[in-house]
Amino acid sequence: MRARPEDEDDWTALRRTLDSIVEPYRQDLGRGLATARLVKETPALSARHLEKQTVWRLTLTQALAERTTPPRPTTVGLAVKAAAALNCLNIAVDHWTESDGRLDLDDLLDEAFAALGPR
């Protein structure tokens, strides 16, 4: 997130930041599907995944705040943007997994972001 261009809007920066998270799914479809299913079907792994994403949300919120000079204060709005981006990721991965990898994960993620983006 911190490496994204300064003139890029927050929503686009968040979307492009998630490319690094979905890259392993792209590189090994079978392993990505197996991992996504295992996390979804195993309560302890699912709980750990949520804990990890809580840290990601806090990190993304802080990175959003740092995108301006001087940095803007961390706000509820920035936290909502970060949380919404992660929910877009989760929903895209769920749909991708349900399709057994037939649907394109990047397209699903773009569609999820578009549903919440400016109109």
C-alpha cells in the first residue's frame, strides 16, 4: 500500500495492494483452492484467518492515513475503507473457491470493488 502512487485514489490503491495477497492463488490454482477450502472448513483456521485480517485492517488503515503529506488522522472512514477492501477479497475468494477456480479471481475482486466504488 505504501508503495502505491501518491496520486492514486485510496480505493484503487487498496485494490492494487490486494494483488500481492491473491498472487499465490494465481501461481498455483490447486494449492490455492485447497488452502481456501481448508481455512473455510476448519474453525480454528477460520478464526486465525479473521485474527490475521484484523491486523491487516489496522495496517491498511494506517497506510491510508499516511498517503497524504502531512499524514491525515486515522478516521472511522479510513478503517471502513480498509475493512471493505478485505471483505471484497473474502467474497471474491469465496466465489472463486465455489466455482472450483473456473472464475477468474482478479475479475471477481474487480467486480467486488466496483460494487462499492464511486458511481
